[in-house]
Amino acid sequence: MQSFETETRERLQTALKKADTTQYIEVGYNSIQHVGEMFKQCFPGKKAVVIADTNTFNAAGKQVQRVLESQVEGTLSPYIFEVEDMHAEMQHVNLLAKYLSSIDAIAVVVGSGTINDLTKLASYRNQRQYMVVVTAASVDGYTAFGASITSGGFKQTFQCPAPRGVIADIDVLSQAPKEMNAWGYADLIAKIPAGADWMLADALGIEAIDPVSWNLVQAPLRDLTSDPAGVRDGDAKALCFLIEGLLMSGLAMQHLGSSRPASGAEHQFSHLWDIEHHTHHGIAPSHGFKVAIGSLSALALYEQILPLDFQDRSWSLPEIQARWTSFDIIEKRIRARFQDDMIAQQILEQVRGKYITAEILHNRLKVLSELWPELRPRLEQQVIPFGELRSKLGQVAGPQRPEDIGIDLMRLKNSYEFARYIRTRYTLLDVAHETGLTGICMYQIFKNDVYWSGSKKVVETGNAIS
């Protein structure tokens, strides 16, 4: 066993003690050969059925099927989705749930984010747990509670438990399409700005940091994301550390029962573009690459906010009352942007969940002003420069400009407002809005080539968004 495999195994074994559902994880070379043994540990006396799509069955499913047939008595024939460009949509959950209800077997899903989430929710609907064999280090949801499924045009997280066991074979990960591992790298390094957002929410008394979940994600994060070029080139150590970080993020979400440890403003951008059914060259960009542009956007905003001295600002109640947007106006803006009434209603529920009065905001800004001298250096230590993240994304062959995923600058600028509405989660987007600084920040971010060099400029000026 390589030393890096041992490091990963030891950290994951420690982390598993904090997990609520997942009991076994194996990451390493030839780990697929142990799938039958793990299955019998997880589900003694049960039959197994492999769930895959055509690509993942060829990548690892055939091998998993052979091992299960040799080690688990009564293993069923595999269930294979034969759908091109399949997404995590409720129609697929319904089909799989119906199939699972007709058999007495435990699902062993072979795949990545989409098929894992489909199987997770379909198994839960049949009051069963499941196992997963990872085929790409592409997402952080393998070990997370909940499944991210599009239903009624709106991406939602449905409550359901994480897998009982997880296997990630380094040989399989190294054979995955390079772009899929790049998706996972982008999703993992996004935890850096997400962590800063959680620090803001914690400091303002909105959502306290859970030390266990925080440490699972943040403690090893810089080391696990230190070799983007290695991820691109299929280096075994880089991929081992990448999948470890993604699994750690899932375990943190599992422990907390929330995606807060792994998700901030950068994910709100991605969710917004999901709702808008954004495509690029006729295909929906990956979650990881949308999050990559969301992370860059969040870091650009941090670079505008962090130099400011909030301690010297005096936010009077009359001033706040004069500029504070009423919920009625927000509702009109949302309904004008989202013509589908069901989607508009779902977004409004999120906005209603965190909307506050001018009086409450006045008190919140007092707290922010008092805490800023101590909070600002901590945030500066947490985040990384915009240019550093852009460079790392380039090294992993990820997107570096919004146009790389089909988002023009005007749309990105407008997304800063509407991304804030997508979740009740408190992030830097809310801080910029509540301090009345969104407009000037947008002007600074989009006025020149500091951030988006090579992109077509936004021609409007001034405080277009506030």
C-alpha cells in the first residue's frame, strides 16, 4: 500500500466515527475486489443488485458484477439505465423506485453524482440503504445525506440517508474522463469560499459553525487541493486525495444533516443556473464547473468587501429604512424573472425564510461593525486570491471565465442578485446586499479586466444592482 493510501485511509477511518450512516469506506488500488466482502459486512444475508448506466457499467460495473456474483449468493442481474445525457430528475427516481420495490435486494450503485443520487432516493423510498462504487472523483455527494434531484423544474435536496458503504478504486478513478475529475476538483476547492460564508453566518449569530463538520472539510482542504495538475494528469496521489476530500465533505454534511459545510454563495450561482435550465453548446454544464465560476464570482466579491472598514461606518435606522427593499418589490422582481409560477413560488419561500425588517437589519449591522476588526483578518486567512483559484482551475483544465460555461458578463452580473434568492443560506451575497454595497461592488468587479480579462465587457455603469 502506498503511503498516501495509508494517509487517506487513516483520516477517513477517523472521520467515519463522526458519521451517522456510512460505516465502511475503502479507497485504494484494487478496492473493487473487496466489494463483496464490504457488501456482506453492510448487509449480511441480503442479495445484491448492481445499478449503473451504460457508461458506468462498462467502466466498472462489469467488474463489480463479477465480484458480487462470486462472493454474494443470489446476486441479481444488473439494472442499467440506457439514457443518453441522463440527469438527476424525478422521473428516473420513480422508475428505479418502482423496480426496487419489485425485488428483494440491496442496490450497489456503480457511478458518479447523478446515478448515486437517483439510487439514494429510490432506495430510501423502499426503506432500504445501499452501497456505492465510485467511478469518478466528480462530486462531493457520494457520502452526503440527501439527494439533489430536479423536480418540477426546481433543483431540490430530498432528505434520504447516505450509503452504508463506499468503495473508490484508484485504478477506476484514473480511467475516468479527465473532465469529470476536474468537476470534482472544482467542487472541492469551492469549500474555501463556502467556509468563509459560514464564518460570516456564525459571527452574526445566524448559523453556528459545527466544529466537527468544519474540521472534516476545512482541516485537510488545502493539502487535498494542492495538486490540480496532478488531478488533470491522473496522478494516483492527487486523485486519492481528491476523492478523500469529496468523501470528507459528504461525511461532514451527513454529520450535520445539512449541506452548510460544503456549500455557500458559489453553489447558489450554480443552483440559479440550474433553475434557468442553462445550457452551453446544447448541453448543461457540469455542477462542478458551474460551481467553479460561482467560486470565482464569490472571491471577486470578497476582494471588494474585505478591504472595507465597517467599523467606521454608521448605519442609521432612517438610512436603512430608506434603502431597504420591501418583500413586495422582491416578489415582483422574482416573478418578472421566473415566469413559471411553481418555480417563482419555491424561490419566494426561500426568500421569505431569510427576509428581515429594517429594524432587525439595523441591529445586525451594529454587530457586524463591532465584530469586523476581529472577523476580517480571519476571513482574509480563509479565502484565497481570485487569481490563485483561476490559476488552479486552469491547471486542472477547468473553466476560468464565465464564457467557458456559456455565461456572458451581463448575465453573471445579474446573477449576483438572483443567486442570493435561491436559498435561505446566509452568505457574502447577503452581506453585500444588507450593507448596501452590492451596486458599487458590481461596478468595481465588472468595470475593467482585473477579473474577467478576455471577456466581453459589461457596458452599463453605476449602481445597476443594489
